[in-house]
Amino acid sequence: MSPVTRTSSSPLAEGSPRTYGLGPRVVAVLVFGSSAAVLVVEIVALRLLAPYLGLTLETSTMVIGIALTAIALGSWLGGIIADRVEPRRLIGPALGVSGAAVALTPAALRATAEWAPAMLFLIASLTILVPGALLASVTPIVTKLRLTSLAETGTVVGRLSGVGTVGAIVGTVLTGFVFVSRWPVSGILIGLGTLLLAGSALIEWRTRGWSGTPALAMVVVVGGLATTVVPGSCDTETRYHCVQVVADPVRDGGRTLVLDGVRHSYVDINDPTFLKFAYVRAMASVVDSSFPAGTPLAAHHLGGGGLTLPRYLAATRSGTRSTVSEIDSGVVRLDRNRLGLRSVPGTEVRVEDGRLGLRRLGAGSRDLIVGDAFGGVSVPWHLTTAEAMADVRRVLNEDGLYIANLIDHGDLAFARAEVATLRGTFQHVSLIGRPADIGVDPNVTPVGGNMVVLASNRPVDLRKTQEALDARQIGWRIATGETLTSWIDSAPVLTDDYAPVDQLLQPSPQYNR
């Protein structure tokens, strides 16, 4: 009788497997941490680029696409190199070089945006692609180390793939809910670069590998120091914006609120009736001519910014009650601490999404709704649709008025679509702006910029409105009736199912409101 032979799984290489001091727990930490770091870099890169490219769907798509390219490239090349080079020699350099690149990212992007804007796309791509690819290469490298036989290939690859996915989830959640709300983006990236460098040094010590940590540590230090001297710093970084408050050198109480490089509001903390921006003066002219002078109003504002119009209403219409939906709690804190919000009577600011805020309001409860919410350079798409406008109409009383700030350039495709959408919801719609922009003077090429649309279910005395505009010397006109129909042309109606706002809108190169 032949002896019983005990079979074993086929080895992947001759001799016993060597993990070079990297046990399963260390390997899991490496995969988890490197995957999390890729997502941290991706999300923070969006915030770094927003002041220069705008926070648009195109910007987000570009960053996500580059990050996915980095992951694919790193995984592919990491696997190839791990089959040709001793894996333990690769992990330390991958972590260390990626850490140095991450730490340099804030200074590199901001300096490029200010001094060589034509190179911004290239530098932005490299600052995501290089560290992302290096970090993504860690997973196939350590997988190579942990594979000991064909029989356990599926288990090892599946486990490390799962660990990497969990790491990416944790990196995403922590960045979005914790890191960005507590630290500036430059601090997040420099801190991440330091952690990656520390991980590189630890791996070097455990595997007795390369010795490039001191040189890379100097790069991280340089990156940290450079962020203090390059332009583009913020007074405050919130969950949504890089915020600056710029004092007016001419007017003592004048303050400009700048969000991601875009001028969003101008307020005079000593004189709330002083209105600098033309579109705000146009809005005030509509309100003044549409409601009896001095009559208090029940108003709701979609978007807060510097709260210029709520201040104006409180000063000119004693007893007015204004509620404001402002999604950025950091902007609200700044309004209170630096822009004098505490002294504005009758104004309640709610930290909430504008669409959700509308749903909480009772039917027929408001005389006036003001739309002035912007994410980067565009109106959040879900505040532009027929369904959103139906909610606006529900909240307004019979004599209520909706006025909104629109910004568009080029062929004004978004502005046309939004006015078309309002025309499908309200009985009376008019558009206020520069004559060339709104079709009143078709012989002049439109330049684009701000426009104010007004909509209601009751007739508005447009003659009085024009007189109010003329009194403020704005130079804007009103388009309505057939003129407005011709201007709208074949623009689509925006709905929750179809609202390509980012594609329709063409921003100005200066992004100034």
C-alpha cells in the first residue's frame, strides 16, 4: 500500500516567502492609509482650485478624472515594477516622494495660479497625478509581498482590495466632515505629507531599505514655509469657501466679502442703505417700486453672503422680518463677527440648503423671496428648476414677488433657460439688465454679467420700476413681453431631471460679480 502523500499548495517562488518585516497588520495599514491619502488629496485639490477655476461640475469632473487616472496608472505600473524589483525597496520611496509632493501642492498651485495661470491645468494635473499614482502603487507592491501560494491568491487580493476601499471611504468622510471644517487646506496637505514621510521612515527602519528620508523631510519643510509667502491665503477657510474680507480704502465702513476669489457681497457696516453693486441696487429698486414705501415685509433670502439686502430692508422698512437660508456656517460666523450681523433687526439666518429651507416655509407666508445663492461662479442647479420655482410660488402670497440675481456671459444660455423656466411657473416675468444683454438693444453685442429677473402672479408697475432704476443711475433697462420672448428664443426649461446649469453657463474670466 502506497504511503499517503500530503499535498501542499503550489508556491509562487522558491524558498519560504519573505515579507521583510511587514506582517499582515502592517500591510493592511499601508494599503488603508495610502488609499485614504489619495482621496484626501483629491477632495482638497478641488478646494485649492476653486478660487481659480470655479467650483463647477467641469472642475469636479476634471479632478475626479485625474485622480482615477492616477489610481489606474499607479496600480498598473506598481504591479509591473513589483515583479521586476525587490518590493521592499519600493514602499519607502513611494510613500516618501508622495509625501513631499503633497506638501508642495498648496504652494505650487497657488503660485502657478497667480504668476503663470496658463500652466495651472498642467501643474494641477501633476500635483494630483504624481502622489496619487505613487500611493496607488503601494497596494500591488505589498500584495506581491503577501502572496505566498496560488491557493491563497484570491483571499489576499480580495482582503487588501477591501481594506483599500475602506481606507478610501474613511479618507473621503474624514476630509469632508472633519478635516476641512477644522484646518486650512494647506495645513491638511502639509500634515498629510508629514504623515506619509513618517510612514516612509518607519518602513525604511523595518526593512532596512533606502535612506532618502532626510532629503524629503527638507522638501516637506520647504513646502510648509512656501505656503506662508505665496499669494492666495484666506482670512478664513470654511467647509465650502476660502473667505476674505477686504476693507474699502475709500469708505470707512465698506467691506467686500470674497469667496473663492469671487466678490460676493459689499456691505457698509455703518450705513446699510449704501448699495455698491449694480445688481443689488437693481433689486432694491424693484422692491422699492413694487411695495408701498416703508411697509414692513415678510422676506426670505436664498443665499446669505454679506446679507446686504436684508440689512437694507431692515433699515428702510422697519418691522421687516427676513429669514435667510445660508448653507455655509463659516460665512454666517464671519457675518456675525466681522460684518455686524448682530445689529441687524428682524433677521434670522438659518444654516441650511436653500431648497430644503423653502420646503420648511408655509404656503403664502412671504411677500418677497430673493434668489442670490451661488456655489463658486454658478447658481446651485437645484435652485434653478421648475420644481424649485414651484416651491417659490407656493411660499409667496398672492401679491408676492420673486427676484433673483443671474450671472452669465457669452451667448447667455443659462440666463435664457432660467427665464424660460420662470415663465412656465409665473404669470408675469421681466428681466432687468444692460440693454444689449437683455435684447433691448439688439444692435450691440452682449457683454454679459449680472441680470435681475423678477417674477410674480400679479402685474408689476414696470414704469415705476424703470423710474427707480433711473434714479439710482444704474443704466439698466427692463425687457418683457415680446422682447423677452425673442430674447429667450428656444432655451430649454430646467427641471430636476434635466438642469445642465454648469454646461449652459459661461463664466467671466474675472469671476467678479
